[in-house]
Amino acid sequence: MNTATLGFRQPIAATIEAVARAGFGAIAPWRRELEGEPVESVARRIRDAGLAVSGYCRSTYIPAADRDAFAAGLADNRRAIDQAAALGAACFVMVVGGLPEGSRDLPDARAQLVEGTAALLDHARKAGMRLALEPLHPMYAADRSVLNTLAQALDLAAALEPAPADAPMLGVAVDVYHVWWDPALSAGIARAGRDRRILAYHVSDWRRETRDLLNDRGMMGDGVIDLRAIRAAVESAGYTGAVEVEIFSTLDWWRREPAETLAACAERLQTVC
Ligand code: ZN
């Protein structure tokens, strides 16, 4: 369970308890939930609840308007990677950032992404924390992510960490909301599997009548994504990690009681995913 699915309306302790009570095996918390909380005590609380940590969300944006802001972003990300390690997360999820304010230079933003990811990979190795590059749907290229397809993410990973002997430290998060439309999806998943780079698998659904491009994700089964087919592809590519529910829904699920949303997620995971 990605905690965003519950809309960040209660303290992390209550969320951990609710997720465990609903029968889930793993949780993916967000940095904003740990503000003012010692990471060790949150880690202990999660362990005591019997939950694994399927991922830690998410990176500070990398492309920046100037070198000082770029460096500050990297420093922030290094601290977050250390937190992810303290939580025992399976990976640190990287939503890499869009164009800096005022910029029209997409190639420069992507060059900053390469430089920044290389620097963070060094830190990730020291911290023993895998980095999961999450390609976002191209509709977010301006404001959230200049990394937009699985192939682009895998090319970046291969460039920075070619053919690692051990399990790679740099991989990808496959989020159906972002990749379902991609004509090269099957090939990308197969390649990611061959390269042992699938670190996370996120599910929700794409509502045909989408009302908001960020916060109107559908519950699994309420949209057009062939969830069974994508999961089969991911698992036959060798992925054995969690199937993580991540639904941003200001109009629907965030208005419901957390217990109701959790029950719906649990049921849909068993029936349509
Ligand atoms: Zn995701």
C-alpha cells in the first residue's frame, strides 16, 4: 500500500496500523509523512506491524535553474536516500522533475538528470539503497518528469550502470498509470527483467473520463488498463516484489474513510489485478 492512496489525512502511525490491520504485507510511505518523526521510530513501528517497505517516496526534483539549486536538490536527495536505508525500503522512488521554472530547454533538463542521477548513484551504493527511476506519462514532462518512457529510463540506467555483476543499484519503477499507453511496453518490461532492473510495480487505473490529470487515478478495475496482462508481463520478466497500490484521488477515494479505501484495494487486488 502506497500511503498516498489514503490521502495523507492521518499521522503515519495511524496509517501503518490501518494498512497492517487491512491485511497488506508492505507499505510505501512518503517523506512528507516523516517530517518531525525520527526515522528510526517509524522504521520500528513498520517492522512491529509486520510490514515490509516496498519503496520510499520520493526524490526531490533534479533539473534546476542554477547550479546552487541543483546542488541543494542533490543534497536533499542524499538525505532521503539515507532515510530510505533506515526504513529498510526495497528502493528509493525517483520522480525526477520537469523543466526548471522559466526554461524551454528540455535537452538541458535531461542532461541535468543524467548528471544528477550519476551523483546519487554513488551515494546510493554507499547507503546500500536501490534507486528506482519512475518514468512518468509524458503529460507531466513540463512540471514533474522529463523521464517519460520505460525505454528512456532503462537507457539511462544502462548508461550509468552498464552490466553490473551483482544486482543493479539503479532500476525502474513500473507504474501502470504512466506506462500503459506505451506501444513499446512489452519490450520495455522484458528488457527491464533481463537487466534485473524492475524494483517496483505500482497499480491504479486510468479512467476513460479523466477529470484531473494528476489526482483522478482510478481504483483498479474502474478504468481501461489491462492490469492482468501487465502484471503477467512484469512477473514473467522475473519481478517478485510487491504489487503496490498508488491512487491519487481528490474527487473520490480521498474523500472516503481509509478503512473503506483499504478494503476496496484489497478486494480489487485479488479480483482484477
Ligand atoms: Zn508510482
